[in-house]
Amino acid sequence: MRLPLALTALILLAAPAAPRAANAPSPPELLAHHALYTLTFNQRASSAEQSGGDVVGARGTMGYEVIDACDGWAIRQRLRMTVTNADGQDIQMDSDYATWESKDGTKFRFHMTQKTDDAITSQTDGEASLSTPGGTGVARYKTPREQTKPIPAGTYFPTAHTVAILEASRAGKKFLAVPLFDGTDENGTQDSSIAIVDRKPPFATPFPLLNALPSTRVRLAFFDRQPGTTTPTFQVGLRYWDNGVADTMQMDFGDFVMDAKMTELVPQPKRC
């Protein structure tokens, strides 16, 4: 089972980015922050999805950090889950995912390690670049083996995707679909689709940093980039605030579903 993609991922139209018009609204200002989430097993959704699956329970935590490194965004996501199977056996699953992405969206470095009970089950490491924002590019892997993969035009790296989703929400769009490269898959670029469910004006939350901002609920699905593929490899629903913070999520792994709720939000200073 693959653990989740970087939760910063998300999307513009499947075409090269157009220059910003002089009177266009400024892009969203992302918040450098540290967030902590509690993960709980969604019994109802998992029962509907499993149809006799092996997972009967799960719990965990996720730490998520966004650092403003002046010329780029450094992000680290650390997830730890204990999954209980039908035999009552607890299985420990860990994921450590770190990236750096230039603020113009053309350069990207990635490292991911996934473990099951301390045994490494998946690992990727490398870098990628685009000729221009929205242009073609290439990914160069060091791990699991040295190889290069072409990146098709229209592909976005994760942080640029987050900004694009927020811009699409502010523009009143309802659906987007584009290629995504986040470095979590050794096969390279994936396809993704995003449904923008709604957009809400500011309302009170337990986190003062969010209370003055609009938010939007989105549903994302990720697919292997192959002709005729209709079954997503991973799905996630979440609420994004206009500063890029996600406070609630529902992660669908295929054989079970986890709910994530943010319990801590701390802003981070710029680190130039």
C-alpha cells in the first residue's frame, strides 16, 4: 500500500501557464508553517470501500512543515500509522517525504522513504526541472535506480499545484485535470483530477491564523499515466484555506479510509 502523496499537490489547466494580466489578482500568499494532524480510522467509509478487505482499524499522526527558503519552498511530511488487520495484527507504516521547489515552479528536488515494520518498502530520490512554467521537462532519479523520465507539457510540481488550486477556487472553477510530478512514483508523472466542491467566506476556527480567510473544499484523485486507466491509486478530500493550510482531510487508500484533523498550527519565519 502506498502512503499518501504530498498534500501540497494540486492543479491548473492542462496547458502551459499564461502570463499574468496586469489587472489580474495577485497569487495567494502561502503561509510557512508547521502543522500536526491526528489520523483516525473512518469505520463507515472503510467498510463501504473494503468489501471484505483485510484492514479493520488504524490510527496515526502526521507532521507537515512548509519553510519559506527565499528562492524556494522546502516541505517535509512525516506520517506514521498503525494498521490493524483482520487477524488482530498491528502493522507499523511510516512515510518520510521531503522536497524543495523553486518559487518559479521550474526546479524540484525530492526524497521519499516508506517503511513497513522498519523494512524499507519504497524509496525515491532525485531532481526534476521544467524548461518553463507549464513546459516540458525531465526527471532524474538516483533512487531506486539511476534513470531519467520525460515530463510532459502542462505538468506542475506540488507547491505550484497548491497555488493553482487556490487561484482556480477564487476564479469560480469547479473541475481541473492535469499531469502532476511529485517524485513519489519511480514511474514519473501521474495524472490527477480535482473537483472544487465549494468555497466559503471566513468563519471561526480554533486557529486564529485562519479565521480571516476564505476556504475551499476539494476532492483529488491520482492515476497512473497510462491509456485507459480509470481506477485512482489514491484519493484525498480536504479543506484548503487561502494561505495553503489544510485543516481537515479524508485519505482513501483503496482498502481503508483515514480522517485527518489538524491539532496544531505554528507559523514559521523565512529562512533566507
